[in-house]
Amino acid sequence: MTQYPMTAKGADILRAELEQLKTVKRPEIVHAIAEAREHGDLKENAEYHAAREQQGFCEGRIQDIEAKLSNAQIIDVSKIANNGKVIFGSTVTIVNAETDEEVSYQIVGDDESDIKKNLISINSPIARGLIGKNLDDEISITTPGGVIDYDIIKVEYTC
């Protein structure tokens, strides 16, 4: 059984999506299917086939979320004493040693990652290079663009 590391916030977001799919989206689709059936011949009824396809996607997503939540390893870093070590769920501020560009990332599970929100997957090259390091460490991370040197200037354990 595969365990999915997940932050407490990420688990809450998945639970909310699951609730929305079960209580709002699923009944809408059932209603659309019933309405399409009233139009007659199902073989040539595009509305019926579209609604059934939508139902398949919805049910698949519900199963996916339920499986991930049942196998989730929820980690709440706000309940862990901050010793300056980079761990799953921590927010890390790093500075590019060459350009002095500063950026903060939170290390999260695969389903939570969103680079636009500076949420990086535990499996990304940057996260793998940061995990286990400490505040004020100098690190080199191999990226598709080459090796980049960073300094860790802040490690936070917040949600």
C-alpha cells in the first residue's frame, strides 16, 4: 500500500473537493442524464453521451481522492518544533548565490504542488536538494538548466 505524504492543508482541500463532487457535481450529472433520457433515442443523443462521459470523469476523480485520503500520511509541521532543518511541509527561503534572487518554497505532496503558488513537490529536484539541509547551509541543486548554488536563509514550520 502506497502512502501519500500530504500537508494538513492539502488534505483539507482534497476533502472539500470530494464533498463538492459528491454533493453538488454528482447530483447535477444525474439530473442531466435523466433530462437527456427524456429526449428519446439514446443511440443518437449527444447530450446523454456527454453527461455519461462527465459522470465517468466525476466518479473516477471521487475514487482517486478517496484512495489518496485513505492512504494519506498527513504531516502538520506547525506541531513540530522548528530546529532549522528542512523537512516535508516546511517553507524554505533560498537565495541564488550568483544572482541574489530570493524565493520561498513550501515542500508539499505531489497533488498539492503548484509552482505558481511556490508549492513544490517533495519529488522535485529542488525539494530533493533541500530536504535534510539546515538553515544557513549552502547547497547545489542540479536542474535541467544546470547546477545552481543556493543559500538557505529561512526555514519556517507553518501551515
